Amino acid sequence: MLFALRQPATLLGLALGYVAGLVALTAVVRRFERAARGPGAWWQPQTWLDPYAAVGALLAGTGWAPRPSVRRGFGSSENRRLWIVAGLSVLVPGVLAAAGIAGYLASEGRGLLPFFGTTSVLHGSQVVAGSTVQRIALGFGTENLAMALLSVVPIPPLATGVAVWSTLPRNAGSRRFAYHLLEEQWGIVVLLVLLIVPLAGEQPALLQLVASVADRIVHAL
């Protein structure tokens, strides 16, 4: 988001989209997990904001929700819960993304869609036409679309990564690897590197992948 300082309205939309996506997802997951007892109420920042994810959002333009908790010994019911949380991690920001982009399209029209670039919006390098409200709406939608797509990547602490590595390993070697991946910070390091560090003069690999898929979705509208 720091790169978007040149586009204040877009930056505001990105920031609002990031916070709204995390708070909404936390509220929905807590609603689903009625019996869950977290460190505090869902509106307290430590329950919905991962500091490392905030660094990713500031430097790459998009972040992620805090890692889902894993409760050992619950068998198939726990596996099902983790996959539902992974699904919600895509669905909730996806709905917000649709609302933001639809709001922009409703007032601005489809003329700019062929020229839309997710990375350009996240980094504020694309001059977005329209009013301040329209630019905020586009930033809001783009941020949540990137968050929804990022959550599909099977790397902890992302929700899909936690679900994959908590439920799929079957042999002893893969279980040991999964344990270290889930309990240590390697996943966070990998995510930050793939989101922030440029590759051979190009955009960071994971950011480029997310942006490519997001561009195809928006261009198909």
C-alpha cells in the first residue's frame, strides 16, 4: 500500500478494503465457531490482524487473515472445520470484492476494464478515472479480490495452507514436515519473500500470480 501513496483515494480504498475484509472474515468465522474461545472479542485488533500480514499489505499491497487455530484430536470434524474456514476465507473477501467492483462499474461503466491491472491498482501506478468515491470503490474491491485469491495458496498461515497440511499428510515423513511447517514461521517467511522480493527484474512471483488471476476475473466481467 505504501506504493499507492501517489493515489490517495485508491490508497484509502485499499486500506478500507483490507480492514473490512479481515474484520468481516473474523466475524463470520467466529459466528461459525460458536464454541471457539479466542484471545479476545473479534473487534479487538489482535484477533483479526496478523502483524506479518500487515507488513505484506504495506509492501506488496495485499495481506492475509490470522492463521486458523488447529485443535488436535478432533478427527474428521476438525478437518471439516478447517476446510470450511478455508472456504470462508475465499468467500467473504470475494463477496466484498464483488461489491466494490460492482459499485465502481455501476457509476463508471466498463470502458476501463480492458486496461485494468491488479498490481497497478495495488501499487497506485494506474491512474484511475472517475470521482473520489469511484476510486475508493475500485481500491476496496481490488484489495479484497487479491486477499480472496491469496487465501487459496496452500502455504500456512493462509487458511487453505493450514487445512492442507493439517489434513492431507499420511506417512510419517510428510507429517513431520507438516508439523514443522505449521508450528514454525517458515510459511510466513516464504509468503513475504514471494510477495515482496522481485524475481529477475519482474514483479514478485506470488503477487504476479495473484494479479494475473485477478486480471482475468475482472476482464471477464
